[in-house]
Amino acid sequence: EDKVVQSPLSLVVHEGDTVTLNCSYEVTNFRSLLWYKQEKKAPTFLFMLTSSGIEKKSGRLSSILDKKELFSILNITATQTGDSAIYLCAVEGGGSARQLTFGSGTQLTVLP
Amino acid sequence: EAQVTQNPRYLITVTGKKLTVTCSQNMNHEYMSWYRQDPGLGLRQIYYSMNVEVTDKGDVPEGYKVSRKEKRNFPLILESPSPNQTSLYFCASSLLTGSSYFGPGTRLTVL
């Protein structure tokens, strides 16, 4: 059975801190790993990673994939209160294309 | 504007009363799927569809039905809802590769 585990489950930091969110997976026929941000509504796409060792970057957010060790990290530098959200990791794999398995998410709270 | 729409956004119903949650996308995406989100369990896939008339079960399909008669629409049907189907439901669409676009969610309560 495909599995995606995120850690920590919850994180509280102050503005300006740097955070690292973790995602490990066990998936057959791995195709890609995706990160989403979910505020009080639908998840919004952040990154899609398919190759090991290539960092994806968008502003203060960055992510990297290690296909050998089966994990990914999402870094957020100089956090702001607007970064408060649930961050979801999903892995595309399994028998059918586009079958996504999600982790349970990391709840990030950034205090002023 | 490219979007995925769901209706209704909120629904309170009683056990056993059939309901349908509609989902529509305007991006000509082949792939559509339904998820439910419950505290501590993350998003779990209910059903997905690779194209018109092609649907398949996800991780938690029991108690749900779907249909894909047109490319843009992918309704979720609960023939006989039960309280354990109280959840937040998301529809999503995508091309066969790349990121998924999520609808705004439907919060369903079954009494």
C-alpha cells in the first residue's frame, strides 16, 4: 500500500524564522512528488518534483527531492504570518497515471 | 478564468437521502478526481477519471458513485449517505501530467 508521511504534524514559529517540512514516501511506480499549500480553502499548487537533487524555488520557498532516500523537504525562509497554512505533500504513483497519495499535512503557524 | 467549481459548497442532510455534488472544470482537462479530507487523515482519493466514460476507484470508494459523461463534469453521488461520510470534499482536475487544480470544497454533514 502506498504511503506518504509528513513531519512534523504541527509547527509554531515566529516571523523571520526558517522552517523545514519533511515528506517521506513509499510508493510503487513513483512518477512525481507535489507540494500544496492549504489555507482555509482548497489546496493550491506549490511545486512538482520529478528528479533527484534539483531544487525548485519560488521566492522564499524551495523544495528538493531525494529519490534514493525517498523523501522531500520544503523550506520556507524568513517566514511571514501569511505562510500560516497546512502544507500537503502528495506522491503520484501506483498502477494508474495521476493516482495521488497525500500525506496528512503539516500545520504551520507563524506568530507575529 | 480557469477554475474548478463545486456545488453546493455546504450541505446538511439526513441519513439515507440521496445527494449529488457537482463538479465542473473549464480547462479541458482529461483527468478529474474526488477527495475527502478528514482531520488527521489528510486527503484521500475517492474516485478518479482519466477521460470521458473512464472512471476508477481510489482509496476510499465505498458508499460513493461517480460518472463522467462529459469531459468538463464529474459529479459525486451518495446514494444513501451515512454519518461517516460527513467530511470536506474536494474535486480536482489536471492534464495527465502536472499539477492538480482543486475546487473550493463542499462541506457535507450527514445527520
